[in-house]
Amino acid sequence: MTNEQSGVKKTQARAEQALRELMLSGERISQYAVEKRAGLANGTLNYNCPEYRQVREAIRSLKKTCQGTAPVDEQGIEQQIKLKEKYRRQRNELSESPRV
């Protein structure tokens, strides 16, 4: 194994560890966040090698599974529904009233 290959493997290991840490902490996952947590330069994982591609694909798949998992504010949703119903009633009343 050449020094260049061992450097790539070390970088891959650091990026994968950073990704695990971000997942455990519940922080937002992005390529930038992984690079920053791993102590890598911005854009390091953009180099075209299979090891970095694996890390990028892992980040993308985790982002897809994590999207839409924000906590739901039940009171806020109920309030929105009530307001929409109120405005629909008012709209219907106005449309049914005789026009002058």
C-alpha cells in the first residue's frame, strides 16, 4: 500500500467516524458537517476515489432517511387547521351573500 492510499484510508476512517458522531449527537448531517467534524478541508470528500465516494453515498442516504423527522408541534397543527376552517367558512359566507 502506498502512502497516498494509506492517507486516503485514514481520511475515509476519520470521515466515517465523524459521520457516526453526527448521527449519535442528532446534529444535521451534510458533507460539510462531516468534513468539519473530521478535521478535513472543505471539499476533501469531493476527490474522485472509491473510498470517498462510499462516504458521500452514506451521507446522501442518511440525509434522505433523516429528512422530515422534525418534531411535530401538535398544538400548532391544530391551530392551523382551526384557522383554515374559520377562513373557509368566512369565504363561503361571503360567496353566498348577495352582491350589490
